[in-house]
Amino acid sequence: MVKYAFSPKDEDNAARAKAADMRVHFKNTWQVARALRGMRLVKAKEYLAAVMDHKRCIPYIRFSHAAGRTPQAKEFGLTQGRWPRKSVELMQNLLKNAESNAVEKKLDASELSISRIAVQRAQKIRRRTYRAHGRIGAYMASPCHINLLLEKTAEATPKPTNQAKRFGKVKPPAHKRFGDRSHRCTYK
């Protein structure tokens, strides 16, 4: 049995996929996974195809120190974005694998969404490069592990109408709690 980073609530309505020690940059793959989290499977596949055609970009948030700016990132309210081809291809293959696992379980692919996705750093691949004056420098790759969980999308719940339904129990205002002592209320 393969070990996954997380398990679904309902095993019958979920499908998983996993890739370990993949030779793609961890930081780029993390950005792609973040962009896909919560998307429906069909929409995610279309999005990745658009990224491969340079029609849309992957927004860069966390490891964005040297990422260039592009107008395509405005869609996400950001300025930085890239088109990490190798990470996107890996994610497309992983989604395809998860989809085939779902079809094997007799789930409808159009009802599935990416509920959980995790990218973790794998052990660095150590090589060496030869520097000036007889020195040797590290020349390492940063591979990653990826876990993906597709779950059947729940029915959309209607938006709550008032504050009590949104937040549960509502604290009454100070003048109702303290009566004539409301001037002594130190917190609001």
C-alpha cells in the first residue's frame, strides 16, 4: 500500500495520485499546486493547457524574489507570474493519473475537484561543479514529492441571510448585556 500525505473523508467518492522524487523544481511545482488547489478537475486541465500555450500564467507568491512581471498575473491581483513548463507537464500527468483512478472507481470526472494537494521537498540530488583556483562547489537539484486528492464536489450551499446564521451565536450589544452599566463596558 502506498503512503499518502492525507486520507479522504469518504474513500468511495475520492481518488488519489502520488509522485515521489520527481526531478522538477520544488519551488515552481509548489506555485502550480497552489494555483490548482480547490479547482474542479475539468477547469484545472483547461487552465494548465492555457499555461502551456502562454495564454495564462501561474501566479508567483511565495518564492517570487526573481520572478518577472507579466500582465497575465492581474487576473489574480498580482504582478508576478511565470510559465513553468516542466512542473505544469508533471501536474497534467498527475491529474490524468488521478482521473483514471477515479474512472476505475466508477466516479464521474466532471463532478470531481482538487480538494487537497501537497508538494514537499525531496532529498537533494548532490553533484559538484569545478570552480576557479581548484575549488569545488555544490551543484544540487531540488526534487519534490506531490500528493493529490480528488473528491466529489458537494452541492453548493445557499448564502446565509443574516448575522446569526453566518456566525452562529451572536453577542448582544452592550446596552442589552449591561443595562444601565453600559458606560462601564471596557470591551466592544
